[in-house]
Amino acid sequence: MPIMIFFRILVITFLLNLGLALPAVAEIPLGSPPLQKGMTLGLFSKEANYSYYEDLKEMQNYGITHILLVVSWYQQDIYSTELKPMEFDHADAMTIPDAKLIEVIQQANSLGLKTSLFPIIRLMQRKSGEWRGVLKPKDIAQWFLSYENFILHYANLAKTHGVAMLSVGSELGSLEKEKDRWIALIQKVRVIFPGKLIYSANWDHYQKVTFWDQLDYIGMTAYYELTKIKNPTYTQLINSWRNIRNHLLQWKQQYKQPLIFTEIGYLSIDGTNIYPWNYFAKEKVDLEEQALCYRAFARAWGSMPQLGGVYFWVWWGNGGAQDKSYTPHNKPAGKVMKEWYGQS
């Protein structure tokens, strides 16, 4: 730990012991960032000729060194056994064409950014409560064959174009017990792809994954409920994150692999800390709460050697003072991220 940061922590501790006021939140030092200072680039443009190059350059200005790229294939419903890409049609339901994906990877490479490829499953039809975490394929062997085709497609693309890390799956909770099938898939991926492999569990299901020891990283999303109130204090947020951290690190002692948060983010709205995963929320704009959530996370996890990387969700659009979305672009949260990632 750098001596100045150590000294400032001693001062804060001293003030607390005397019952004196703490420095302003922004003056409390953040610990050093993880090696993978990441963010997901939203590949959301409905324009086939849209270039993400300027987005990548701007992300780099925020201290981001690692880019996560999400690609989607689709199955009809939770019972289906066939996955397939959805042809680009300028709509929300689509699979980014390989040519465009390769273009983005090459642009990132040219800037010295590391890329991670993150294939996920989306459903074409779903009822309330149905998502990829509760799949019930009518023929599980057939489903895994189709899923293997999906993952190996991107394993080949990742190898050819210099991707650093590949996810073999994300939030497939109902199928995580199929240990032998997962191990067989991971072995096939390793024959093709020389980079690092990760799987990403949901934040409430990571203890049930049966194949962590086969991977290079333990991945998980982190949309934890931090408090039950709107307008929480920084102290409440950081105490919540510290409790989460301590619980996670105690569990992780059984594994040597570093932990990576593959997805963590907050809307720029009042109460975002309560249900940060709820992208349907329609509360009023609150940039400060988003920024406080970023700062509490960075303060709790900074300088933790068990943390291998963080990928905030999600970079897309101009952001700004009236924007309610997850992006930290042109917002106080972006300044927090830049402050944290800018440290050595």
C-alpha cells in the first residue's frame, strides 16, 4: 500500500477515535484497482455502419483497460433445445454480426485495450419469472450439443482475433449442476482457445456452481441489494459492501482463482441501490446515488488481492445530467471510476 494512502487511513482512523468529523466522501482514499479495469461496451447500435471506435477511445480516457463484449444467441423458450443467432434487423432482438464484432475487437486491439468475449442466451418468448437462469430443456443432451456449437463458434473467433478472455456461460443456474457436461465443454474450448476462461454466476447462485475448479477465473454478476431505503448514506452503502465482500471472500478461500465481477452497475435514479438489476425502474434522476454506489464498491474492494477484475455495466450513449441509464459517461460516477482506475 503506498505510504500516502496508508497515512491518510491512519488520519481517518484517528479522527474517528476522537469522535471528530470525517473528511468529505470524495477525500476518502480508494484502494488500488484490480488488474482488469473493465467495462462492458454496449453493442446496441441499430445502424449497421455504426463505428464503436470513438466509444472505445473515450472509455480509455476514463482509465478503462479491459472491454467486455456481450454477444447473444436465442432459443425459443425455456424448454427449447436449439440455440441460434438472430439476424441483424435493426431491432432490440438481434445478434451482432461476426464482421462487426471482429471490427470492434480489432479497434480495441489497436488502442491497446484487452477484450473479453461474453456469449449469453436470450429467450424469444418468456413468461413472468422466466429467464436463462431457469432453463428446462426438454432434451438436455440435445441442448448441450447446441450450446457447444454456440460457445465453440465464439472460441474460434476469439482465438483468431486475439481476445484475452472468453466466458463459457452466464447465469445458467438451473444447469450448473451438470458438472460432467460442463467439464467436457470446457475441455473442448481449451483445445481451441489459448486465452483465459471464465463462467459468470448470478450473485445469489455462485455457491451452487459445480465446475469452478476447471476455470481460470470465478465470475459473477453483483446486483446486490445494498439497503432498503432511497437516498442512503455513504456509510450505509460501504458497510453493506463490506459485509458482502467479507462473506464472498470467506467462501472463496476454497478456490485459488481470482474473482471477477463480470457485471455490476447502477442506474442514475433515486433508489438504485435497492434493486440495481431493475432496469425497468422509473424513479427520478439521481446522479449522486449512482456515484456513491460506485465509490462504496471501490472503497470496499480496492486493494483486495483476491479481486482480479471488475466490469461495470454499461457504456452506451452520451450520458449526462438528465440520463437515467446505467452508463457513467459524463456523470459523477464516471469521475469516481476514473479516479479509481487511474491509480497504479
